[in-house]
Amino acid sequence: MTIDIITLFPEAFECIMSFGPIRKAVESGSLKIRFFNPVDFAPHPKQVDDEPYGGGAGMVMKPEPLYKALQKAKEGFSESYVIYMSPQGRILTQEKVKELSGREHLVLISGRYKGIDERIMAFVDEEISIGDYVLSGGEIPAMVILDAVARLLPGAMSDPDSWRTDSFEDGLLDAPYYTRPREFMGMEVPEVLLSGHHGKIEKWRRYQRLKRTLLKRPDLLKKAKLSEEDRRILEEIKRELGIEE
Ligand code: 4FV
């Protein structure tokens, strides 16, 4: 897949592209990343922002340089999916990440200043937010999508199966992890994990995922794929912890 990023600061991405799943996905050929800087599409004197009509503080990104950068990025692609990163967007989820990782061409528009001229939204397929707070630019949100999508691509992860047990994979939070040493600061590793009994270990991890999701993100349980056994375990945990409905 190709992920194009429209940004005034392409240099901001150099670091996260130089290691980990993003670099490995690019090296394995499953991912191509390109940058389009609106400045390169702005007529002299290269103005990419201007005052907002109607007054008010801050500046707005001008439509023409953004439009030309977008047209250039879409050249040669039959199907491009254009995303504008903004607080007005739907909050990014792993479900959305998986959907995006199946596409051939993504264009991520990273705004700056107060945002982009609203007329560019006519060329945007989806608005996505990474959370209910305000950043100084859309670059970090674009990096979030880049990392979350890249790690699902062939060649990105040393253990391709690793993401299968990730949080949200089946709508639940992940189980706790332990590694050597067996004893740390007086704290032991749960016995079952040392038993080598994979059935018991799987059961324990499922129990932990259900319990942690119930305690930390009960909202997720509504959408999670739960078996009858899961529901029975959840009722048992609620009884144990005295959690009312
Ligand atoms: C943001 C977010 C975000 C708003 C104005 C960039 C800033 C500035 N994007 N999720 N939260 N964007 O705060 O995606 O241009």
C-alpha cells in the first residue's frame, strides 16, 4: 500500500520511519510512504495560510495549495482514500486501523494553525481524531495512523502473529505479561504461566482479559465478541468483586 502525507513538516516523520514496523514494512515492500508539502504547490510568495474570513485569532490553511497537493498525490491511483486528521473526526479505533490497512492508497492531510479551509472537506473521505484534545498540528495524528497501519502489514513485525493477541483484537484489553526474572522486588510470576500447560495458560489469559476489560474499560464489553463461557466468567468476576449490574 501507499500512504501519502500532505504536511508542511515532512521532516517530523523522519524519526519514526527510521526504525520498527514502519521501516520494516517499507523495506519489505509492503508499504510506500510519500510526502507532499503544500508550500511546493503554492504560487509565489509560497503563501499556504491566511487570516480567517469573519475575523478571529489564528490562521487557516489556504485551499489551493492543499487541493493541488491532493491532486498530485492521487495521480495514478484508481482508488484513493483521503483522511483529514482533526478533533472533529471520529475517534480512531483498531477496527478502523484494520479497515485502513486493507486499502491500496491512503492520503493523510495534516493541518496546522486553526485548521484547513472548509472547502477542502469536499475532497475528504473521512475525518479522524486521535482523541479529544487539541494539538498544534495533524502530523502526530498522521504518525499514529502510519504506525498502527504499518504494523499490520506483511514484513512489519518479527512475529507476524503478535498482533493477533493485541488489545482490541477481539474487542478486549490484553492480558498482563511477565518475563524473566521469576521474582522481582518480592513479586512472583503467576504460577500458571510457569506450568507449561498451554490450555490452563490460555484460560488464565482469557480470564485476565475479561477481568481487565470489565475493570478498566467496561464500555468495550458491549461491542466485544463474547462466548457463553465468557459471559459466565464475567458474571463470576462481578460476584467475586461485588460489582452490581
Ligand atoms: C487532532 C486531534 C488535532 C487541530 C488544529 C491541528 C489540531 C491544528 N487531529 N486528532 N486531536 N489537530 O488536535 O487529530 O491544526
